[in-house]
Amino acid sequence: MRSKGIDIEAIGLGLGPAIATFGPFRCRFGSATTFSLRLLPIGAYVKPSGEGQREFKNLSYSDKAHILGAGVLANCGFAFLLVMLLDFTHPRLFSNAFMLKLALVSGVGTILLRFGRKFIVPLAGCALLGETVFAMITAGPKGAVMGPVALGSFVAQNALGLPQAVLIAAVISLALCLTNMLPIWPFDGGLTVRALIVKVMPRLTPAYDLLAVPGFMALIACVVLSEFSKR
């Protein structure tokens, strides 16, 4: 955002209620930026100020996609760094086919996202949505998606040591990257697709806005159904 001149109001590490807040400060990020730590140590967020939001609306699609894809790129790159760290500390792990695939997907994904976010995010997001819908039809929500409770259970059962914990963190980071690319509001992929629609087919913007919230609620309903079916 700052590279495009967007004034930032708040930066938070984690999600949920704030457990510590600092500022506001006048700094390189904005004229009055507040920093906070959140209860759930998953992800992060950046909120532009009112003036920053108006500046963002006036940006080109390329600049908007550059900003909206930053979180996706960060998740993918973080997953790749964790895999590389594991291979450096435990060289035999790369003999595992899953580890090798994880390294390839996250590494290639990081390069593609770094130089082609405005193309990769909407295309990959639509492909992922199609694959998710197909999986739900053929396997049902139980086999297609995993919610936070099931994910927490998986972590508790498998993170029995530092290598396993780092590997699971890499998998979760890559999963966040892929989920965030879905072309559904309020994911960054959804915001990117909306910006693309505004640029090339503005008449379809109201239709997208009409479908965005029901689409997100349908996904949440599938996750909840998956959680209950796994009990």
C-alpha cells in the first residue's frame, strides 16, 4: 500500500479481539497508524484510512491487484521458507514425496505471484473455486473442506515435535494462500476479481455484488457442516 501512496490507518498481527494496541503513530506507513496484536495468531491485516480508501479506488487494476495479492504472496512465500528451513535442518525430509510437492507448489507459486499477481490470482482463484465445488458435489463437504476445529485437532495429533510443527505451519500457510485466492468476498481473490470486473465489464459489478455475500455464506455453511460431520 505504501508503495502506491496509500495512507494506512491500522496494522494488526493475528485475527479476533485485540490483546494489545500501540499508537497511533506518525510513521512511514501513514499519518496516524495504530498497531495491534490479536487473539488468534493466524494471518494479519492492513486497513487503509478513509483518505487511503479513496486513493485506492482511483488506482489502476494493476496497482489494486498488486496490493490485494500481497497477503497471498506472503502466505505462499512463508510456506516455502518453512519448507526450505526444514530441508536445511532435516535433509532427509526431501526424500518424502509430499515434502517435495509442497516445496515445488509453494516455490513456483511464490515466483508466479511475485511477477504476475494481476493474472494469477483471478485465474487460480476461479480454478480453485471450481475444484472446491466439484469436490463438494462428488465427496460432500466432509471430504472437501476442513474447518478450524478439525484443523486444530489435526495439528494437536500430528505436531509431536519441532519438524512436524514447522511442516504443519507450512501446510496451513499454503492453505491460507489458496483459500484467500477464492473469487469470493471478502477474500483478497474476490476483491481482485471485483476490481477486474470493474475494469473490463463494469455492468456485471452489481451482479457480482449480489452473489458475493451468498457465496461466502454458502462456503461458511459447508465448513460448519463439515465440522459437525467430523464429530
